[in-house]
Amino acid sequence: MSDTDQSASFVLQTAGFDARFPNQNQTKHCYQNYIDYYKCIAAKGEDFPPCKQFFRAFNSLCPNSWIGQFDEQRENGTFPSSLEP
């Protein structure tokens, strides 16, 4: 398999620029995309394509330990923000 064949089958992507978060610190961008994803799937379902953009963004921006902590807080009902659509 040549190098061009491999690059065509695997595409790296990260969250694009969001004008709401212009600074280098992306903590709020991470958190907001996490919230937006769960609000989106609550309103439209997991298979709704625009929801997947929020998922990719928070998975790209947030450290795995934060995502685990956010998930645990959601499961325990102690997540600090509303996830209702």
C-alpha cells in the first residue's frame, strides 16, 4: 500500500475556529461543545448528523479525564449545567 493510499483512508480532523472562543485557552470551548452535544442528542437523537460535529469537537478539545468526569457527573445527576434542549 503506498503512502497516498494510506492518507486517503485516514483523515485527521480537529475542531475548527469558533469566534465565540477567540483566545488560546479552549476550556470554555470544550465545555460548551460537551453541553451542546448532549442537548442536541436529547432534542434530535444520536443519529442526527449535526450533533456529531459537537461530539468530534469536544473529543478533540477536552482531555479524556475531563470527559470521564463530565460523564460521571451526568450519571450521578450532579452535572453543573442543564442538558435539556
